[in-house]
Amino acid sequence: MTYVISSACVDVKHKACMKECPVDCIYEGDRTMYINPTECVECGACKILCEVDAIYFEGDLPEEERKFLADNAAFFSDILPGRDAPIGDPGGAYELGPVGVDTPMVAALPPRQD
């Protein structure tokens, strides 16, 4: 089980969650943030500080957000556009820095109109 970042983060990226994570497992894509499911220790600190209520424990994801569970994992396991290898488990978001791309699912979402 892990925490998952949902659609509410797309085009927002406040990053308060990233700063609070004690294991540095929240990575920055182009339009949203992603939690590495193998690095997450399920402490919930990110969820508490999320300013847009975009973070859910895996078992609590609303039905319409369930696709983000697989998508968050795919960010680390699949080869993303413009990259020649999967991100994998780099051992920390701060050292890796912003990735600059998103999964195809997130990239295809319409821009937020807020």
C-alpha cells in the first residue's frame, strides 16, 4: 500500500508535500507530482500538508481517481517520453530534481481552468 497523488494536483504542484516527506519519495513531473510506491513509508505526512487535498491512501482513492494508482507507479517503472530508461528508484527526489515530463495519461489531460 502507498499514498497516491490524484488529479487535483495536475497543473497546481504546491510542493508542500514534497518538503514534508521524510523519505524524499515525492517526485516532480512537468504538470504534477508523483509518489514512488516503493520508497513511500506510508507515514501520511504528505496528505496532511497537501493544500488541494490531492493525496489519498491507496485504499481510500475515490473511484474516479483509481487510474492514478497505476499511473503514479508507471511514472517510475515505464520509459517516459524523452527518456531512454525508466526513472526506477533513484533514492530521493531532491537529488534527482524535476523530471520535466509526465506519464502519457497526465500529459493528455486538458489544462486546468481554475
